[in-house]
Amino acid sequence: MTPPLSIAIITRDEERRLPRCLRSVAFADEIVVVDAGSRDGTVAIARDFGCRVHAQSWLGFARQKQLAVDRCSHDWVLILDADEQVPAETAACIAGLTLDDRGPAAYSFTRRNIFHGRWIRRCGWWPDRVTRLVDRRRGRFSSRLVHEQWRTDGPLQPLDASLEHRSFEGYNDLVTKMQRYSTLSAREMQAAGAAARWWSAPAHGSWMFFSTYVLQLGVLEGFDGFMISALNAGGSFMKYAKLYELQHYGEGE
């Protein structure tokens, strides 16, 4: 028999996207939501779906997700973001797995990133493989400030199954994420001893645009591909610009 499965989700002001996520994981034995002070209807929605809800002020992505995993009752946990869904065929794939401590300690999925109602297959957005189904006894999240990852202590098995990801409702969301992640990345680079020169920001930004738009064929994704490429470049530019700023001027007032 397949052991019981927990779902771990972190939230903050996710009332628009959370219902679709929760409906897609109705097959789970338990859903744990760790909420970081939502001011909308997120908590009420989670409780209406029968989730176990825990309040926790924001600790950073890795620590917040680790807390959600730690609050789960079962050893096997499927870690999701509120903007992700599990398609029916992927749920069937999970149900067919033999989850025990003699096999893989974690499983990874490909992720279909949906933007403006369509699947973006280029710009580096596909196959976007992520480790999400884990034996929480055999691993934990890295301590990175951004782009946190599950570090497994045992074998990792890639699955031929996908999650759906609807992270961005429009270009404004892309800009917001670019600003937030570039700040976190700059701080992480500074902590690691990295250095930025005056030319680092334009050089890295230019290369990122060329890589995304040309080498990763963003040009074939129409205007969305151009905007994704431009904002990828902007994120890279700002990351190094903010690192330069930290080196020369500190955090500021």
C-alpha cells in the first residue's frame, strides 16, 4: 500500500491562486499551509478546504518551506507553491509509485510554466525540472536566500510527469519578481564574497538577453518571449548593480 501523503504549501495573500492548487491535490491525506500574515482571504480558503493552517511570520523561502515540511504528519511530502497545480495524470503517476525507505528519497517533476494562458516552451522556462515529492526524513531545504532547493540525502528519481505553474498574471508580476529576486541574489552574492565591477551589470544583463532571446529561442515566443528576455536581462543587470551598490554604499538609509 502507498503510504499516506502530505502536501506542504506556503502562502501570503494567495486567495486568487490557492483554490486551483488545493482542488488539484484533493487526493492527498493531509494538506499543511504555513501562512505568512495574509491580509486577504487566503487563510479562510485554506480552512474551507480542510487544510491544517499554521501562522508564521516570514522567515525567507527556504526556512518557510522547511517549516511547512516539518509541520506535516507524514514522512512523504509533496511540496507545492500556491501558484502550482497537479494535473490528473501526474496525480495518477504519484499514486502508482512505491514510496518506501528502500527506494528513491525524492522525485522530481518537469514544470509547465503558463503565461497569458499558454505554455511557454522556450526562454529557459522548459523543462524547468523541480524536486517536489520527498521523504522528509532524508533531506531538507538548502539555506539559500533565493532559488531554494531540496537537498536529498538519498537517490533522486526524475519522473516523466509535470506540474503546472501559473506564477505571473502579467508583465507587472515579472517586474515585481525581478526586483525582489535581484535584491536577494545580490545579498547572497555579497555574503559569499562575490565582487561587482562597474561593467558587471551591463555585461551580465546584455549576455542574459542574448542567451534568453536568441540561444534559448525566446524570439519564437512572440512579444511574450521578448518581454521575458528583457526582464531576465533586467534581473541580471539589477542583481549586479545592487551588489555594486552594497559594496560601495552599503544598505543605505
